[in-house]
Amino acid sequence: MHGFPAALTSFVGREEAVRDVAGLLEEARLVTVTGPGGAGKTRLADQAARLVAGRFADGAWLAELAPVRDPAQVAAVVAAALGMPEQPGVPAAGALARALAGQQLLLVLDNCEQVIGAAAELCAGLLPACDDVRMLATSREPLAVAGEARYRLRPLTLPAPDDPASGGRSEAVALFADRARRADPRFALDRENGPVVARLVARLDGMPLAIELAAARVEALGVTQLLGRIEDRFALLTGGDRLAADRQRSLAATVEWSYRLLTEDERRVFRQVAVFPAGFTLEGAEAVAGPGTGPVVLRLVDCSLLMPPRAGPDGRSRYLMLETLRAYGAGLLAEAEEQDDAAAALAEYALRVAEEAAAGLLSGDGELAAALWLDAEDATTRQALAWAMEHDTTVALRLANALGWWWLLRGRLAGEYRLLGRPRAAPRWAAAGGAPRRSGSAWQRSSRAIWPQRSAISPPSGTPPRAGRRPRR
């Protein structure tokens, strides 16, 4: 091992990921580990290199690219990491290729994202010239060169939400406990704090850097206060290793590092899709961020700012943003004064989904598909309805009416009635002594005017649908 820093903390979990990367290095000459900032790519690459270094006669060598800002310096930095003296008048890339042609080694290129083009060009030149050299790169996006094998690093495993006992098998909980004991030797997981830690690491998306920053606060706050203050995570999770790179000393700096590497259009779409409270489809992204958004969403997946799509209960592929990234995007949305427009666009999208699904619930063969569609969009329609109740009564009434059949089908109608009919705060102008107050909020007055027999909404007229039975029209 050459150039690798000594490991001063234990490596927790991810044994399978280490084996996977090591296995890929047997099959491919270039392996790129990708993932969002703070996911632990560098540490994983270090462990994988240690596992396979013995296979290479000339060992494993680390070239750290994070400090490099000038793409033209990438080859020179790699050459210096390999101990090659600079040769005046000789291009560093060519000298590297000639020197490595007779070597059998593993070259680790760490943190390539800010010089991704130059790193890709260097790898593309070394691969055909150096038959016995293999390369392991870490980056927030793939190098995208021929022969590259990609390994997307997932967050640490989390406890099952419905199984508190699973916390003992969770990588995220194990990492938190290990780092918390370093901050406070008296800390120990027990039945009382175990469920709190499980919820905390889930709110932190199972991301190692966020978990380590949170664990460092245990002595000062305790796990209960940490969880209670996690909404303000970017102010809370700061002050990491004093000697670490700036981007690794706070959660905000880590996310900002990725955001600044985006183009203006990519930044705009990232901010606007952060309005979704859960997974979203390409159609949903285009409804909120505008037509032609699809290619940018795919680009955000490549940059590890969105998770790859997964099929929802309705079979549609949905993209997911980690809660930490969503919180950061929401803050940027407010700073850009785009919050209201994005929320209104989300409400219009939710209304279109709800009304189309309501039509499906009343059709002969579309009831199941419509119900599953609304199941998948539940978080979105709920958030849209809450916003519309405050800002657009007409949209709120239409959305609630369209969701009525589905609420009834899922046994949620009574609960939603109580939610919609709850007393709401008077408008700010009323509290300031402007127009006189009236009984109830605008939402309540409008709903009573349309459905006078209910405090909130009435379901669509007709016989309520039952599971497996076609509703009458």
C-alpha cells in the first residue's frame, strides 16, 4: 500500500460491498465507485485496495484528486503520487503511460468529480497502454469511458421500521454506536435509546458522514435531543475532524460541493424536484420543473443527487431523493423565491393524478390500477392538499373530492374528514386588525357552502366502492 493514510477509526459494516468491488477488479480494468457526498466512497476504496493489493507485484497506489482544480494538472498529480519526477517538456500523461507499461499495480484515483473529464481522459489513455495496471476510481458520477465497471455505493443498512430488534443488525446503528463511544466513553446502546438511534440514523439516510457528525454531538446533546433537532441538520451537523478537507467538516459543505458542480439548469431542476416529499415519476418532474426535464433528471441520477428509479406499487418507476438532499434543495428553493411556484405546480400535478385516478376507480376494469396509483402518490397528494388548503381553496376542494373514493376504499375517509375539518388559524391580515374575522377559515367556509351537511367534504355521490366490487356510477 503506497500513499494511503493510516486508518485511525474502525471500518464498520459493508463487508459485502468491499467483496463486490474486489470482485469487479478481477473482471474489469477500471472500476468506479459512485455515490453521493458523505457516502463513504473513499473508505470503501481503501478497504477494497487493502484486500486486493497482494495480487499486484507492484502494490496499490493512491492519487488524491480532491485538491486539484485545474484539469490540466491531473496527470502531473498522479505522476507525483507514483513518485515519478517531473520531466520538463514531456507531457505527464505520456510519461505515465511509458512508466506504467512495465508495472503490475492498482492505481486508486480518489475524488475525481471536479476534474471528471481530465480523469476520464487519463484513464482512457492508460488502459490500452498499460496491460497489467488496474484502476479504482471514486467519484460522484461515472467516468463514462470504455471498459469501465460501475459500482453505486448505497447508504448503510437501516433498521426495519416495524422491527426495533433489527437495530442490532443495522450497519448505520453500529457505526453510530462506535463513533458515539469515541465521543462519550459512557455511551452504550440499550433498550431505551436503541429505538431513538434507529430513528435518528434513518432520518440521516444511513449516510456515514452525517452519522459520524451526529455521533460527535452525543456527549453534548444526547440522542433524544439530537433526534429532536434533526430538522435543523445543516446547522447541527458541523465541526467534524479539524484536519479534514473543508467539504467533509460539515454536512452542508458536503452537499454544497456536489451542488456547485452542476450546471445552472441542473441546479434549477434539483431545487424544484426537492418539493416532492417522496418518490416521483419523470412525468411528475416535468409537471413541476417544466417540459424537457427528463434528461436533466437522468443527469442528476448520474451525479448521485437522485437515487436510481424503483418501481412503485403501481408499477411506475419513481426517483427518490435522500432526505438530507431534499432538505438542502428545499432551502435553496426558498432562497431562490421559487417555493410558491413549485408548490403550486405540485398541487396541479397531484390534482391531475387524483382526478384521472378517480375516473379509473369508477371504471369497470381500472379500479385496482387507479387505487395502486394513488397508493404510490399518497405522500404527494397529501402534501399538495395541505398546501392547497392554505393557498388555493378551489384546488383543495377538487383534490379532496377526487380522493374521496380512494379514502373510502382504504378505510381512511373518517380520518381525512377530521383532518380537513379541523380549525385553522385566521389569516395574518385578520390578526393584524385588517378585515374583520369571520367564523372559520376560508377552507371551512368554502367546504360548508358546497357540502352543507358535512364539516369538510362529502364523498362522490353513489354507492361507496368496496374492494373487488365495481362501484355504481
